[in-house]
Amino acid sequence: MKYVSTRGGGAPVTLSEAVQRGLAPDGGLYVPQRFPSLAPGTLDGAETLAQVAARLLAPFFASDPLRGALDEICREAFTFPVPLEALRDGTAVLELFHGPTAAFKDVGARFLAGVLSRARGDDARPLTILVATSGDTGGAVAAAFHGKPGVEVAVLYPAGMVSPRQEKQLTTWGGNVRAFAVRGDFDACQRLVKAAMADDALRRERRLSSANSISIGRLLPQMAYYAWASLLWMRGHGAPPGFIVPTGNLGNAAAALWARRIGVPIREVVLATNANPSITAFTGGAEWAPLPTVATLATAMDVGDPSNMERVLHLFGGGAAARGALRAELVADDEIRRVIRQGPADWGETWDPHTATAVAVRERLPDEGWIIVSTAHPAKFEAVVEPLVGREVPVPPELQALLDRPSHAEQIEPTLEAFREALGQG
């Protein structure tokens, strides 16, 4: 199995090379040169998420130096539960927030850390991981890489645009993890990471890689929980489920679409967005075009220029085909508030603002057979959730431990020059 750029430039590379580079030399994102087909019986007898992941991802590691380590990487990454809980009306919720930072990003970040820590080769320079975050990604990456020898992490987040508890998860690590509060929005942070990855001067000084969903090492393991949930659903219902996926940067959604492409039994993938309209404008008939970022209650999905749209367009072979294959629904803040307020009574659940977008979309769909993808614990967004539900949301122990630690972040302007200078001062 080889990997190529969405933009068609450069020679095919191995998975290890694609993960270490993060971004292709032509600025595109790495995708499989071809998608394998899931052979019948591949997942038979798989009883844990780690087993499902190792079997599902084996073809993607074929011919890679790390293929022999795949089982171990999966066992290290998937150490927390990912339950599928039944709700009402032929609906279930896939809870992806039981990892160390209480968000779905823990899955991809821990897997990526396992791959990169084994893929250093003969280069003795420390590996610098760059990650732009609108909230959850940075904390998950920091937790996954903190204390790992030979690895430095630079977390870039939009100053004043993440929740206080999210910011704690970005800024309390120290050691080999540095946090940069960028005076701009998430798209500015994302542009900085892409510019740094393409900067020849920085690349001569450092071995750079990305832990954003531009990294294929993040998307591949996310396919595994869609396969896991589909397997559990099929055992109980005998028919493929549909998934409703909260999405901003389209990484989680791209993983679901990839899983469906290789043959995981998924009936449909519906995208739930917040008030940022670039995705729904496209699926509604407009040509693909990034739009200015809109600030919403679902802050981690505040993305106007989702980088994984390149992978989605590549998957379907162009804009017209992608538009015909995708279904997306926009959920405004008022509806997010309503869903959170009524969640305990209507669903017996307390929702975070991001999962609430998926719940709102589920309530628009008349048929049954849906899995809501729950991406974060509601305690991470207590300022939004608690006034709406009228009670305090218990904080998971892992999150509480971070909240008790001191924070430190370095403020920078949203320019490559400012970021390069700040990196050099570390």
C-alpha cells in the first residue's frame, strides 16, 4: 500500500513516510493510492476495538516497516471504552469521550503517537509535532505525546475562542509541550501549521510533522470506531446503521466515508454542522468555497475552510460527484441550546454543544436506524451546558486533574515569522 497527494504531485510514499511528513510536498493531503476492500469475515470474532482496528487497518500497513507493530500500536491506543448506548426511536449514541482528555480526538492522537514514536528512522533530530486546534485536538495531542522522548509539540489555538476547560487542557503540560495562543481564529492557526510545514528554512532546522486531521495517521484509526459501532449495531439489528457525525474540519466525517468506501456496513453518513455554512452551502448546490469563520456555541467546529474537504473531493472524484453523495444539515445556536436544555427529558442524556448538533439533525430524520456520534464530554463546556440543564455536570477524574494544574501559553501574531521566532526561542 502506497500513499499519494490529493493534488497529484510527488511520488507515492509508504504510510510511515506519509505520517512523518504530515503534508505532501505539493501542499496536498495524503490519501491511499487505492482503497482496499474489506474481505468477508475480516472482523469475525473481533471482541475489542483494538482487535477491530488491527484487522481493519492491516491492508493500510501492508509493505510498511511498521506492519509488524500494528497490533501493539492498537493495544496501546485503544485502552479506554468506546460504548454504543441504545437510546429511543431506533437510535444509539457512540460515546467517544472516555479517553484521557474526554474527546474523540484521543483515539487518533494516541494512535498517531504510537506510529510516530516508532517511525523515527536514523534521523537524530527531535521530531516537532505541529497542531492547530479549535479546542479538543490540541489537548488530545498534548496528552498523547507529553513526556515522549525525542518529540516536541507546538499547540496553536485561537486566543479567547476556546472554552476555559479546553484551554486548560492545552496549556498545563509543560516539558516537551508548548502552547501558542494565536491572535486570530482557527483558520489562521491552520494556515500557520500548513505554512510552517511547507517552510524550507524550518524544515532544515527541525523534523516537522502534523497531528491535525491533515495527518493520515489521525484518520485511519478513526475508521476503526465506525467499524466497531457498525459491528455492534449489526449484531443487534441485522441491518447497516446510518451515522450522524458532528463535523467542522471534516476529519471525523472523512474517516466515516473512508470506512464506508472499503466496505464497512454503513447505510449513510449525514454531516451535522454548526452555523458555519461552507459545507452546507456546497451540498446545497454552490461551488466549493471557504467562507469566513462564524463563532458558535460548538466552538471546536468553528471552521470556515475545512482542510479535509480536499480528501472528500478526492474520494468522490470531484465536486459534482461529492455534492451528490453528501448530505449535510446546519444547526444554529438556538437549536443547540434547545437540544441541550431538553436532552435529559427527551433522550435521558446531557449533551455537549457539538454532539447537540448531531442530535438536532437526528430529530429532523423520520426513519430509524441511526447512530449519533458523541464527540466530547459535556463537562468540557460547563459554561454553556450547566445553565441550560440547571445543574452541575460532574467532571471526569482525568479532566479534573488537569484543571488543578497551572497554565502557561505564549501569545503570538498569526504570521509565519512570529511563529518561527517563537519556536526558536523555546
